[in-house]
Amino acid sequence: MGAYPPTTGNLEVAGRRQALLNLSLGFSQEATVVENILLRGIAMGLKAKAAHAIVDEVLEFSELREKAGDRLRTLSSGQRMRLGFALATAVQHEILIMDEWIGTGDAGFVKKAQERIRSRVDSAQIVVLASHNFKLMENICTKAILLEGGRVHRAGPVKEVLDEFQQLLRAGGSESRPVE
């Protein structure tokens, strides 16, 4: 996402990118919900006019319209998560970077979030997903990379890489355990 420069080599990014990593990153506890949408939208690279244009959609999707003028600190953790997710997925990007993404919240919102993330994944040109969830990887990814000790251990089709990971687990070679 550009937070750290490459330690070696160069990185060229062609396209707009969005990360679904820490959904609460960049929020101000003292700002209102709407102010947070605008601040975070601009921090995501939107122009002020575009940030204003997504406010209604973010409030609607997050189900927080009635809280629009409330300070962020008054929201529950679930409401903040919904706001972060709605904001992070309000704009379609060519490159989508996710770390597990969303799995908590009320059942209705989780279903709505899964539908939205599926549409974002389907429309992205590149999706990078860091996960131990086999089903999620099989449903979203076409290629996988298995890292062992910070180095690429195996790269290729998802099924082959997941099989290799299972073999490592059986042999005791990896400290990670999958979440299924």
C-alpha cells in the first residue's frame, strides 16, 4: 500500500488500490461520523467533492444514518467496524488488498458485507488476500503463495499450494494453523 518502501528492487503500481486491513485505521474519536467519512475518504485519495459524494451511500450501507452527527467515540465497536467496512468498500479499486477482511457483526450485515466484497473482488483486476482460511482462498483466489520463514516456499494454483501447506502442517514444518 506504500506505507513502507521496498527493501530491494522497485515497485511500480498501475491502478488505484485499496486495503481492507485495519478498518478503524485513520478514524478520529472526537470527529462525527460524517466528518470521519470525509477525512478518511480524502486520506484514501478521494478529492473533497468525491468524498462528499459517498457520504450518503456509506451511511446507508453501514446502517448509521441516524448516527451521522454523533461523535465516533459514542459508537459501539460493531458500528465502527460497519462504518470502516462501508467506507473502505465505497469506491471500486483495480487493486484490492485484504487481510482476512470481515467475519464479525450481526448476521444480516455480514451477509450484506460478503455480497459487497464479492462484487469488489469480481471487479478488481488484482486481489491480494492474506489468510489461513482455506475456503475463503479457494472461493476468491486463482493463485497462492506459501510463505515459510519470510520466504516464498511455494507459489502456484491455490489447490496445490494449500496441499503443500497441509503437508507442512503434518510434518510439523509450519508454526501457523489454518482457520477453517
